[in-house]
Amino acid sequence: MKTLADQYPVSVLCASLGVSPSGYYAWRKRLPSRREQSNEALAQMLVQIHLQSRRSYGRPRLMVALREQGHRCSQARVARLMRQQGLRARNHRRFRVVTTDSRHELPIAPNRLALRAAPRRANEVWVTDITYIPTREGWLYLAAVMDLWSRRIVGWAMSESLQTPLVTAALEQALCLRRPPPGLLHHSDRGCQYASLDYRRLLEGHQIEASMSRAGNCYDNAAMESFWGGLKSEWLHKQPLATRAQTRTAIFEWIEVFYNRQRLHSSLGYQSPVDFETQLN
């Protein structure tokens, strides 16, 4: 009735809906109930958290974020408020560009990761991979190294060239940051960059054991594939192409500010990688 009151007389609307005019005007003057006020406050919090997550959080992560702020509510209530506000998690889009050149005669390490139990501490297993990032100026190549225990990106590098120095720079950054003890397992695909002599010497020099995925099997490195999917769906696919310099800045912010320190991971009990490491250390 409130919506139609500008188009039809209130007396006509009341007669059609079986409502008394006095009851309608009393309702118009009535203050919102405590429940309505609470719903409005929660809805605004959900909108703010959703924006801070780069519109990537769905109901489970939004509920965890609300509880961290001291607000407890049911899943049904959060789902209803999300529908009212038009909030939904950004779906992952398929973005597949082949970066692995395994057609070479360089030494291939066995898949030692498949024989290992899940890591129970930092610097026990690192996984690494390369991806392409499109820019207005052409491709930008990104290599990253992840600690599989905490899902933290411990080393990364970008370059306009898809050569061995790219992956070497990412690994050297990780070694400088973490200084792992001997015996670390390093898992990658069979790309020529990871099988190169320079890269193998870097691993051997730090007493790191090499492991490589099976040919053509991306599931052997699922954690890195998931990381690339998040990067591209939560950042890359929702903004226009930028220059290489702008892309470098945006990737730095996404990895170091959001992913490592803020993004809630379901595999970590809905904690960020840094919080997970800090709590257990």
C-alpha cells in the first residue's frame, strides 16, 4: 500500500485489501521493531564485508566474518539478508592457458608429493607454478611459491619473459623469507623452467628435494590451481585490462594485503594464512 499510495487513493487500497485506513496510518507511524533494526544493521555489515572480500565471500565466509565481529546469527537469516541485498559469491570462471612445456629432455623428478602425508608444520612442503596475466601491453607472467601447510604465498615474481629466471626469482624470495631447514619438499609441474640446470642447482644448494606432477595432471598441484582460480575470479575478471605496471601493483596488493593476511580459507578453519601461522607458532 505504501508503494501504491502515490497512484491510488488510500481509501480504495484499504477497501481492496480489507485494511482500515486508521490501521494503515498507525502502521506508517510505527517505529521499526528491534528485529527489523537488527536486520538492517546486519545487512549493512554483510554489504561491507562482501565489498572488503572483493565480492568473493559466500554465506559460509560471511557468517565467520560476522561471528569474528561478535554477531551470531543463523544460516537462514544470513542467506535471507544476502538475497535481499543481492549479495552472492563471485563464481570462478574457466581461464586456462597452457604454461607448461614438458616436451624436453631435461631430468624429471618423481611425484614424491603423492607419497607424503599432509604437512604438519611450516617449510615442510612447498608447491609452485606459473600463470599468464593479460594486460593492455601483452602478457605478464607470474610465478608463485606456496607453503602447502598454511597456504601462504611465500615467494612470487613477475616478468615479461617465461624463462627460468622468473621461477628462480620466486624461489629465491621464498628462501630469503623463510630460510627452510634441509629436507624441504619442492613440488612443481614438469615445465622446462623447473627442470633446468640452474633451477636444479638452486634446489640442491639448499638441500631441497624435488617432486614433479604426472604429465598433464593439474590435480597433482591442486592448491596452486585453486590459488590461480581465486586470483583471476576475485581480481582479474572484474576489472578492465591495465598496463603491466598497474597490474604488478594490483597483484602485489592482492597477494600480500588480501590473500595472505585477510582472505578466509575453509581449509584453515576460516583463517587467513598469516593468522593460521601466527596462532600455531
